[in-house]
Amino acid sequence: MAKTQLKLLLFLIVLGITLGCVATAFYIYEKVLKPEMVIQAEMAGLKKGNMPKIDPGAKRFDVAALQIKDGKINQGREMLYKMLQQFPDSETCPEAKRIIGEINLDELFSLDHKVGKKDYIVQPGDSLALIAQKQGTNMDMIVRLNGLMSTTLQPGDHLTLIPLDFSIVVDISSKTVSLRRKIGEKEYFFKEYQALDICLPSAMKVPAEMEIKGKSAIAEGKSVLSTDPRYIDADKWLPGSRTGVVLRTLPPVVNPAAPAPITAIAAPKSDLAEPAPAQESGVFLEHSDLEELFTLVRNGSKLYFVR
């Protein structure tokens, strides 16, 4: 009888130890191994692209857009600027840049927004060209900002002027043309344009730095002045200070079967800009985008090419 009880006690001890080991193993599996396996499976799914990607900038974009919709323009724009800095790979970045650009343009051309603008009283002997040269702006900006219907000025006239401290950054990889503005010591993103195509001279190395030289308007293959009736609809050219570098519209498509035209549109001749090479090179933009850039930059504006 005593032996039977001893065997039963030993059995119960062994059973308890076995059940304890099983319980311990189950606990380790549930609390340690299983979560790790789940994490590994999720990581594998992300690598294969089976799981949706999380865009951390999207939520911040939505909040900023709501601020702007509610009339809190400056707060919303500042949030978009921060979002661009913190999440430059967010899918919302192109739309954020578009919104920032539209807000910046509205403020720039609004006479109610005084930041960066100054009042100028026309002096005897002044002309639009002379004022533009002395005040670091251009004639197109003076005309547009002040709603001038004529280039004739009278002494004592009041003009609102904006010094055009803009620079252009052309990114070859993304085919974007970014406009940056400097106020005081601070330079910031102003607006971005999408290039239709970029074709640079073969000898040009990127990165490169130069200036805008010899702004021109082209109508019927010739340069026209701002006083010419064709000036408004003319193609605008923004040549760089290096040969063959120019921001322009796309050249006309030539039909090989059609006879060659008597006169072909050539690059504008200027004492400040070297003639473009025979091949069609340039940074090609939409006509409306180029018109806008033409108003915002001046001779001497910095032009950068990056990759």
C-alpha cells in the first residue's frame, strides 16, 4: 500500500512538472515568439509590397488644408512648409507646393499685402526701364503690380515696387523648376513649375551656377520690345549666361514631309547673351508658366542647375 501511494505521488509530481513546462512554453510562445513572428511577417509583407504604405505627411497635409479652408492662411501655409521639410518624400508634397505657390503669388500681387513692397514717387527724367534698373525689379512687374495701361510716367506719380530677389533652381532629375525668394537674410521656397522637357548642351556639367541674361520676347522669329502690340502674346525667353542654356517654350514641331519654312525662329540676339547652338536645347516650360517666371525674375537673377 505504501509503495502504491509513493508511485502515485511520484506520478503527480512528474505530471505537475510536465504541465508546468507546457504552461511555461505556451506563455513564452504567446508573449515572445508569436509577436516576433507577427512582426517578421509584417516586415516581409512590406518588402513584398503586400501591405499599404503609411504616409506620415498626409495627415499633416490634411490639417494644414483645413486651416487654409477655415481662413487661417498663414498658419496653414506654415504647416505645409514644415511638412515639406519633415516629410520630403510624402505623396502630398506636389500638392502642398502648388498651394504654397498660389498663396505666395496672391500675396505678391496684392496691394494690401505690404511685406517686401515699397512706395516710389516718380522723379523728373524717370522711365519704367530706369526705375526697374535702379530698384532691382523689371518693367513687367511694375506694369502688372500697378495696373498701368501706358508706359508713360509723370513726375509725382506713386508706384508700388517689389525688389525681385528671386533665384531659379532647375532640378534635372525631377524636371522641376523651383522659384526661391530672398527677403532680408532669409531665402525660402516660393513656387514650383514642372518642366515639359530639359535638354542641356552636351558640354554642360551639373551642378552649375549662372545668371539670367538678356530677357527677350519673341514674335514672328524676332525680338520685340514691351511697347510692341505683339509683346503680350510673344514667346518669352530667359537665357542663362552660358551658351545654349535658356528657359523657353517648346519649339514648334516640324513635319519632315512639309517644305522647310523660309524663316525659322531663332534664339534672340542680345549683347548680354551668347547665341544658342544649332541644336534645340533648353529648359522647356508651359507658355503660362514661362509668362509668370518672366514677370518674377530680372537680368542678374541667379540660375542654378542641380541633380
